[in-house]
Amino acid sequence: MSEMSTILARPVAHRGFHNPSEGRIENTPSAVAAAMERGFGVEVDVQETADGQALVHHDYTLERLVEGTGSVISQHSADLVKLHMKTGTDKLWLLQDLLDLVQGRIPLVIEIKSRVVPGAQADFVRNVVDQVARYSGPACIKSFDPDMLSVAKAHNPDVLRGIVADSARNKQDYARHSRMDRFILRHLLHVPRTRPHFISYCVNDLPAPGPSFWRKTLGLPMMTWTVRTPEQRERANRFADQMVFEGFDPEA
């Protein structure tokens, strides 16, 4: 079985198998450990810190989940990992901590969060790619930012990479993008340049012409996010090869 097939073999827990009522916050060691207990893959997010490290955290700021304030990019990793989550016993942690915990026991899907800036945070992307390249278990990176994929491809084309996308119609989410940019992102027209190994597309926007075309033409496997309802699960089964799920146990 190829590494990509291994990653797609089981449902992928969105930010870990988290449940705040049980003290497991998204993207924390507890959430990842719960996914490992059930044999699910895990999708996590990484943000760049002031010293270029990869913090396992979704938001660009701390306030929603962490006993801290301010932006991630403005603070050093040594200070960030001292901060506790607002619920449970976990602290913030780094990508290397995650890799050390999992040790190849489940697949990892690592989404690199983009600040949409010139240069595509190239040093940060290369840092993440190097960590994944050294890791001995099944793992891949993905991003909404095609320029980040281009950096990853140029730095180490063997590290599995995927493009994350949706209909790009929410103008708030795509405030920094022109109408043409959104059209390109929606239909994945950058694929000849970025050459992703897989597509990660919003379940509510499937089926869609762009991902369907590349899936058929290049054989790119389809991961879909974020599946929360029976209706979304049915859509995932029809149009994707695997789902990123949240809020339920797919095997219950």
C-alpha cells in the first residue's frame, strides 16, 4: 500500500478526536491521543511563530481557546508552549511534539495555515516540510495557499502535499483575493504548477467541476472536509475517497 493510500485508508479526525465537554480541545495532545486510541488519522493545523516554528493551533490569535492573548506570529515558541488551554489540562505544543507523540501509529495530515503574504512564508514552509521528511510515519502536508505548495514542491517534491479548497465565494474569507484569484482557487487552475498529490475540498461544495476534472484526469485522490452530519457523510461517500470528520464517531 502506498503512503497516500495509507493516509486515506481510515477516516481522519478534524483537529483530533476532540470533545470540549470531556476536556479534549481541538489540536491538543488529548485530542490526538483519543484519535490514536480509535485508529483514526488526524488532521491538525500549524501556525508560524515569531521564531519560525510550527505551533499546532488553528487560529491566528490565541483568545478563543488559550489562556493567552495576541497573535501567534508575534510570539516566540518558547513562550507559547507554556500557555494552557482554557479547558482541560493541555498546553500549546509544537509540530515536533506531535510527531514525537504519534510515532507513526496513525496517519497525519498537517495543514499549513497561510497568512497570505508575499513570499508565502517560504522559510516556515520549508521548516515544516523538513520535519515531515524526517518523520518515519505516514504523513502529508496541505494548504489553501497554492504558493505554499509551490515552495514545498521546490524544496522537497517527495513530501506528499495537497491543496485545500472550496467554492471561494465567501468574500470575508477571501478578502485579500481578487475575483480572478477566487476563480483560480475554486477550480484548482494552479494544479499544473503546484502538482498536488491529493485534493482536500469542502464537502458542502461537492460535486464541483475543478476537483472532479483533476480527480478524473490526473487520478488525484479526494479528501473532503468537514463532515458533521449524515447528509454530509453521504455526500462524502459519493464524491470523495475519504472524509475529515468532526463531532461523531464514524464507527459507533
